[in-house]
Amino acid sequence: MSSEEHRQHVIPASIYVGIWATLMFFTGLTVFVSFIELHNWNIVLALVIATIKATLVVLFFMHLYYSSKLTKVTVIAAVFFLFLLLALSMTDYLTRGWLTNPMH
Amino acid sequence: MATAVQTVERETYLNNGYGLKSWLLTKDHKRIAILYLISITGMFFVGGFFAMLIRLELLTPAGDLVSSDTYNKLFTMHGISMIFFFLIPSVPAVLGNFCIPLMVGAKDLAFPRLNLATWYIFNIGAAFALVSMIWGGVDTGWTFYTPFSTTYSNTHVVGTALGVFIAGFASIFTGLNFIVTIHRMRAPGMTWTRLPLFCWSNYAASIIMVLGTPVIAITILLVALERLLHIGVFNPALGGDPLLFQHLFWFYSHPAVYIMILPGMGVISEIVTCFARKRVFGYEFVALASIAIAVLGFLVWAHHMFVAGISVYAALVFSLLSYLVAIPSAVKIFNWTATLYKGSIRYDTPMLYAFGFIGLFTIGGLTGVFLASLGVDVHVTDTYFVVAHFHYVMVGGMVLAYMAGLHFWWPKITGKMYPEGWAKLSALFVFVGFNLTFFPQFILGYMGMPRRYHAYPPEFQVLNVLSTAGASVLAVGYVLPMIYFMWSLRYGEDAGPNPWNAVGLEWMTPSPPPTHNFDETPVVTWEAYDYEHQPEQEVPVGH
Amino acid sequence: MATSDIEIAEHALQHHFASMDQQRETATFGMWLFLVTEIMFFGGLFCAYLVYRATYYEAFVEGSQTMNIWLGATNTAVLICSSLTMALGVRCAQTDKRKMMIVLLIITMLFGLAFLGIKAVEYHEHWTNHQFPGSNFQFPEAEAAGVNPQNVQIYFSLYWAMTGLHALHMVIGVALVAWIVIAGARGLYSADYYAPVENVGLYWHFVDLVWIYLFPLLYLISKKHGG
């Protein structure tokens, strides 16, 4: 039982540096874009960029890309349930103004 | 009659090391289960004490035993003790901790030291709550609704909230431990479809523990921060929305009821199959129903807020989803009943409790469906109808399941049998006392008696007196097992490895099991609940 | 006396596991599950943020004008760099470069402390400007901007709660990295047993992740007043 068999996939250092550079770029981009008035698109763009950065961190720094299916399902489940919390709560807040009492 | 020259006492987890330190620093999941048993039994009687005072007050229509402020504290502390410090940990932390490693064929849970840590965390949380109760109590309701809890209440909200916050981490880490154990520590041959349904149920409950509890943790923390530091997001004076608190609170607290009931359902699966000597009907459906309950349970929380001021459209969505969540529960009830059909039924105490569960949980569950209907809910919300509903599922369901499990696994845990006659009598007291306590409350609620009031119109007195009488009978049913279980430790008959002739890895170890559970890692080649191939033997324990 | 990789691994094998593989996979899965709970823990705050930003957008805009974008961006960069050094540190553990691993982990800690230092500077500024919720809260700019200062107080409540909780996690992270630096210096890890390093790394990256969302949500709400 050699130790080689148990060693996990080792990612080259250059990949890590590449991811780092990409993250720095997107950070700069999000700051730059925030100075441009895009109204409702500002928040969308900011969240899209943040999600790209987050995905890179999770996939490569946290090795999720190379992890088991179970781990991947676990992470997706967490994001899904957080989404449920946000989305179902918003069904209340977004629709509160819809119904007006006809008696008033 | 030969006498042995020397008796070598077999090593069990109970005699492997004596003294306080060997228990307080144990990593053995079986000892930790017993530690939890002691803690939660204590908290159960704390909650029961408050229940007793509530029922005494409600004997008469006038609010004459305690003031309304004190009454507010009584039902608050009853709820907090029972929900957070008894019901949520009961089956997982006691029976789950003890049985799951045995059932999957492992030597221990995945993280034994974390397991012990959770017991300490639980006790620290309980201490915070108890000190707050003794110091003057808390009167916000177990639901801690804002802005009363954050701004206007003059009671020990922070201490209690912190107690609940801390205890939540015990729940989170127990769930985490169970999920990892069931995924990673199964013995060779123990595939997912051979797992006992008790494991499936605890797995589903653990998913909820891991995903839901952190949300109430942050919410309760925000309440404490708002009281202490005025970091307030719930303060209406600032534009805060009290309903946001309710959304965040119920996002956990509704799935929490499934944390409570799912492990109980797992116990019932084990017992029904053993005492009908038949494989559970539709094993895969029962297993998947557990997962479905866990997932769907997260989609329904705002049915607690139908009259709170949420939008009607949101209420419609949540009402529809609440109907859906009843379906997998109904599937389980149907499958257990089908398991009984043409089974060879034995009426030992665990089975009596299981019968009680099936009937009472059905009533409680159906009344839940009534409450999911918007029209009905507007009429009965905040009345005793709701109180009766949740006590039917929590006590008639969950507590009966816990009692069933305690009786079923007691011989395995202690190596002793409890006295069957007394046990059957206690089960009768519990069943009769429970129904006498809570059935009148359905009627009271429908007639309009509000919950959380210490005074009521005189026409409701007869039903309230019946309810209090029932509570006294129920109390006897709770105290008797305490006595005979303790009695059995010294005087009970030796149980042997498998007194029920059940199928399952835990029954293949001695009673009590050795510390390391299995001398050799078992290799599983048989299906779950393989009762067809289990020879029917005379049950060796006399009654 | 150097101990071989195998010996280090075997010494670390706990009794209830059948193999180092099982132990390692179990530990890593456990850490991921813990991070799942952290996602939901912070998630509650994000839900509150979502609801109130939607309701009091202008107040949130005004509140965020007091944030120093350059300090926030610098902190974001600091954390990204720390994630790089952390990932490289784990890689060194995997490839048995013990000295390099310790160097990289110490640099990671330094980045973490730099983050906390910058945060302290920001907190001090907000505190002295009476931008902490409570009876001392003052927001004179509210009137001119046409927003209710009480709603701005909600923004600040969320700012302090979210960044405070994050900073607490950073402190814990620095302590965890210190722990594995010490253990690593004592030769407890090898290419066959480095699960604690990897799992502390997972925690560290998660804390970085939370900030990746906090920065745009709290600092970059709108720059329509110029900056």
C-alpha cells in the first residue's frame, strides 16, 4: 500500500496564480463599473461579478471541481436552500401592495 | 448444578471505566447517549412543571392563580423547555446517538469528540435558559416575536435567547455528525437500500438541522443584539418590519417540527416491522418520504403568519405548499398500516405506543391540513385548536414515539428488561390521559377560546376541567416509567442480545454492547427487515 | 530524526476509522457540511439585507456613501491574496514542502491581520462619526438627501452586524491558521496526512467568499453622487 495511491490530485501553482489574477481583475472591474450609472443594472452586474468570483474560489481554491459528487451536491443544496429563504420571503414583500381592500 | 469457579465479567460500554471522569470525558457514542438522556429528562420535567401550573390556572375561568404577566412566563417557559431542550434533541441525541453507529455497523460516529462537545454545548445552553427562568423568567412566548421581545418586554429575553442560540449548535453538530456517519461509516454491504429506516429518518432530520438551525441562530442573535446594543433591524420605529423576524424565525421553526417528528417516525418504522414480523411495506417509499418531508418542510413556513399581515398572494402560495407537505406523512401512515396487514402482531409495550402514535399522529396531522386552509385558519388561529393540533403531533406523535423507542431499545442499552405489566399500564395512562387532556382543546379552540390567555368565559370551564384532569392522568403515565426504568437497572431480568427477535445489526451485539460495538466489522448480505428469514423463536424474556 | 510520511499518517489514524482515506474524506466532508451551516447563518443576514434594501433603497444609498470604497477594495484584494497564499500553502502540504508551507501560512495570517487592521480603521471612523445604531446615532446628511435617518440606521445595523460577524470569523480563521502553523512546524503533517491544513483552508476561503459578496452589497450600492 504505497503512499502514492492515496495522494490526491495536486493542482499546479500556475493555475492558482491564474485564478488569483482573474479574481483581482474582476475586483477592479466591479469597482470601475460602480462609478457608471446603470440604474437597476448596477446591482445585477455587481452580483454577477461577485458570483463569478465566488464560483472561481469555490471550484479551484476550495477544490470543488476535483471533489466527489457528494460534495458538489452538498454545496449546491446549500445555495438552493438559501435561495429558497430569499425567494419565498420576497413573495411576501413583493406582493404586499398588490391587493387593495375594496371597502376602503 | 455447577458453579463457576471464576466469573469473568464481560466488557461492556457500561463497565469499561468507572468514575465521573470516564463518563464526562467519554468519546463513546453510547455513553454520550446516556448523558443526553439524563439532561433531556431533566428538561422534560422542567417543561412539565410549567405545564402543571398552566393547567392548574385553567381549572377556573378567572385568572386567579397567577397574574397575566406570570402566566405569559409560564407558557413561554413551557414551550422553550419542551421544544428546544426536550423534543428536538430527544430521539436523535439519545436513541440516534446510541443506535446509528450500531445500525450502520460502525465503531462510533464520524466525529466522537464533536459528539461529546455537543452535550456540553447543550447543557450550557440549558443553563442559560434555566438561570433566566429562575431569575424571573421570560414572557415573550417561545416564538420571541418582535418588537415585544426586542423593545418592550421587561424580562430576561437575552439570557433565554442566548440559551436557545447556544443549544442550537448542539443540534447543528449532531446533525452534521449523523449525515457524515451515514454517508461515510457504513459497513461493507450496508447499502442505502439496506439501511434501517431509523437511519433514513434521522438522516432527513439531520439535513433540516444543518440547513435550518443556523437561520434561527442568527435571528435569535439579532434579537439579543437589538436588546443589548440596539443593532436593530426589527425595530418599527426605524422602519423595521416585525414580519421579517417572523419569516426568519419560522424558516427554521417550521422545519423544526419535522426535526422533531422524523426521528420519531423512524422509531415507529423499526417497531412496526419487528412486532408485525414483516418487512415494512414500501420500504423505498418510506425512505423517500422522509427526504420529501425534509425538503417540502422548508417551503411552508409562512402558514404560521397567515393573519400576521403577509400579502394574500404569498399566503395562497404557502397554503398550497402546506397541503403538499402532508402527502409524504400520509404515505408513511399508509405504509405502516399496510405493514400490519397480515402481520403476526405482538402487543408488547413498544407496539402499543406505536399504535398510539399511528392513530394520534393521524389526528394531529389531519388537523394540520385543516390549518393549512386559509379560511379555517383565520377562524381558529391563536385558539386552542392550534394548541390541540400541535400537542397531538408532538405529544401524541413524538413523545409516544420516544417512549416506544426507549422501551424497544432499553434492553439493548442497559441489558435489562423493564417490567412489562407496569409498562403496559403506563402506556394506558399516557394514552387515556393524553386524549382527555387535548381532545377537549380542539372543541375549545373551535368554540373560540384563545390560546395564551389565563382567563376565559365561564362556558368553557367544563372542557378545561376535563383537560386538566387528563393532564394529571398523563403525568402519572410519565412518572411511572421513570420509576420502573430505574427499578429495572437493579432488579430487571437480564435481556440477552435480542429479546424482541428483531432484525438489525444492533441486535447482533450483546446487551449492553461492548465499547467498540463489533469485534469484527460486520459484512451485510441481507436486506433490511429480512423477517421472512429470521426464525421465529420463543421470546426468552418472561412477562 | 525524520519520521516518514506513512508513519505520520498512521499515527494520526483514529481508532474508529478503517483507513486514512476514510478519515480524510470524512473530515473534509464534515468541514464542507459545516460551511453549509455557515452559508445559512450568514444567509439570514443577507435575507434581512435584501428585504430592507428593496424597501429603503435611497436610505441605503445614503448610508453607503459613508463607506470608503478604496479601503473596501483594498480589503477585498487583501483577502484574495490571502486565499492565494492559503491555496499554495495547502499545495505545499500536499507535496511535502513543509518549510514553504509554513512560510505561506504565516503570510496568509499576515494578510488576515492586515484585513482586520483596515477594518478597525474603518470602524473607528464610523464610530467617531456617530454612525453606530442606538441613541447616539446621528446622520445629518439624511435631511439634505431626503431620506429618513431612521431607515439609514437600519442600513448601519446591517453593516455592523454583517461585517462584524465576518470579522469575528476572520479572527477565528487567523487563530486556526496559527494552530496549523504550530502543528506544521512540529512536523505533524505530511503528504499522506494534511487534512487539517486542507480543512482550515476551506474555512479560510469561505470567509473570503462572504466578503466577496459583502463588498459590493455594502460599499458599491450607488455612486451617483460621484466619488
